Amino acid sequence: MELLKNKKITFNKKRMRTLALILFMGISIVFNSCDDASNALPQGQILAKDVTACPCCGGYLIAINKFTYRFFEADLPAGTTLLDGAVLPMDVELKYEVQNDICNGIDRIAIQQITKK
């Protein structure tokens, strides 16, 4: 009788280890297959060139998350040729930083990375 009890305990431990391993592998697969949206670049649309004549006007207007910002060619990464002969509006993906300290806080951005979508 004692021998049967030990076999039952061993069987249950083995079964629990197998279940734990399957559960761990399942959780690992789920987390590895998730799309990490935090690595995705924000999307925007370059709307038009701003031809307004004022000291803080000009540049390009870009819509990002339902808000319109302004940027100048000088605010693009060096060597960017994206706007050369571009047809606007143009969908883009970009990494940017808001520049609140320029022209009394107009909604200007500096672009660190930009690609046509």
C-alpha cells in the first residue's frame, strides 16, 4: 500500500511540472508575439507649405494626432531630401520634439527622424 502512495505522489509532481512548463511556454509565446506599439514611430501628415509672411511663420504644417504643428527645413535632420519635389499632403512617420521656447511658444517641432509612409 505504501508503494502505491509514493507512485501517486511522483505522478502528480511530474504532471505538475509538465503543466507548469506548458503554461510557461504558452505565456512566453503570447508575450513574444505581442506587437510593441511603443517602438512604433508616431504618424503624421505634412499638409502644406506655410506661405504666411510674419517673423514666426513659414515652414511646413504637419498634423500629428489631430494637432497641427509647424517645422522648418532647418528643423529636419541633416541631409534630409524628403521634401525635395514632394507632393503634399504626404503621410510620414517621425520622431520629433516640441520646441516651446521659440517664437513665444508657437507649435513648432524639431524632427529627429522622418520617413515617408
